[in-house]
Amino acid sequence: MTILVTGATGRVGRHVVHELVQRGASVRALVRNPAQARVPAGVEVVRGDLLDIDSLRAAFDGVSTFFLLNAVAADEFTQALVALNIAREAGVERVVYQSVLHSDRFVDVPHFAVKAGGERMLEQMGFGATILRPAYFIDNDLMIKDVVATHGVYPMPLGSKGIAMVDARDIAEVAAIELIRRERAPGKLPFDTIDLVGPETLTGADVAAIWSEVLGRPVAYGGDDPTPFERTLATFMPKWMAYEMRLMATRYVSDGMVPTAGTVRRLTDLLGRPLHTYRAFATAVAAAA
């Protein structure tokens, strides 16, 4: 049978596709524009999106397991609801769902609340699912690398509680492992939740210090005030989304994203290797500049 991957060309989805192919899975990638899709040989590419009912029905034909990833969007919750209903109609009951760490706590942040709703839907609709709850993505900071390099300021308001930032490749590999596990099981497996974090819990000042060492010149932390952060984001994304990112940053400052005891060990045992670090990311970005 075939594993369907939504968001198959995005930051996580493209790695999920690669990891599944490496493990010998039959993979179908749902993309908006097949002509521009870059996928490994042997992957079936189908056109569609999570609000196109006809394309979704076709995409789920012959599928046994699927990876559901909803990007932040104004209609994100509708996308999740539609996809899960179409999956259930098609008889697909094995799912790996990308949620977010603290989805149940950061309820004032829209996309966190949406993910909490998605988790609840999966459980109440009777799916056999693994919920992946990643922390802040390390490679989100690709958006601000030029600010760091040019102005010597790390502008993301992470606060002093600490964030266990996670690499997209680690998210994807855990997703692939779980998809394969569910796909190859003789029956529907129990519900499970996996928090996805990096090996270190870093404050805003910690991240600025890493950049200072990597670049060989001072980089200051921009501080905890989310106002300049929102203002900058609003120059290249919709204002509602920039405001939502402000709400998220506010919770980072007030609460942090600190993993529970044993989370890092669980992930390293599952992957059989160390987790990717923020320092390695910064070093690679600096070397490529």
C-alpha cells in the first residue's frame, strides 16, 4: 500500500518523502504544482491541495497511511477537518499528524489552538495516530540570518526561559519512522504523542552568543519586546500572520518551550543518533554566506 504525504515539498515534508523512500516505502506526494516538484525517483506526484475535494479523493485512493501537515494559514482548521473527513471516507485510519509543542497550553496563539483541535479530531474520529509536537524550528531562523549578519542583532524574541529548538530533519525522520511503523503494523495501533525538541534549551542570549562565536564578531540579543519583531514580519507577510507570530513569541518569553524529562533521550534512542544542534545550523549558514 501507499503512504500519502501532504506538504510534500515544504521544509519538513520534503525530508519526510526522502526518509520514506530511503526506507523502501511506496510514496505519493500531494503538491500544488507537480511541474515544480523536486522529489526522489519513484515517488508518485499528484496535484491537489487540502481544500480541493476532488483532488483529495483521488489522492487518497489506494492509500493506507498518511502524513498530515497543515501550514499556518487563515483556513488551517478547515484544511485539517476536510482532509481527515476525506481520509475517513476513503477508509484510511493510520495517520501521523504534525502538531506543535504546547498546543494544549498556548491556546491564545491561533495555529497552536488549531493544532490542538486537530489532535482532538483525530482521537474522537477514531484514527490510529501518532501526534508529533515539534518545538520552534531551528531553520525558521533562515528568515533572520541577514539581520544577524548585517546588523549584528539576533531579533527573535525567545526570552530567558529557553526554547529547545528542533531541526526539520529530525522531525521528518521521526515522522517517517512512525509512518512506516503504522503502515506495516497488522492492525491499527494505539494513539501516541511524541514531543520533538533539540538537544539544548537555549535562551535568546544563548543564541546570540552562538552567532557571535560562529561569525567571530559580536551579535547582541534584540530583547524580549515582540513589537519590533511583529513590525518587521509585517513587511513580508500578511499582517494577521505577523500578529500571530507576535502572540507566539509572547508565549515563548512568558513560558519558554522546555522539554519534559526523558524527551531528548527518547528521541535519540528512536533515531539511533544525536539530535542536530543549533550551533551546527549557524555554522553551516555562516559558511555558506
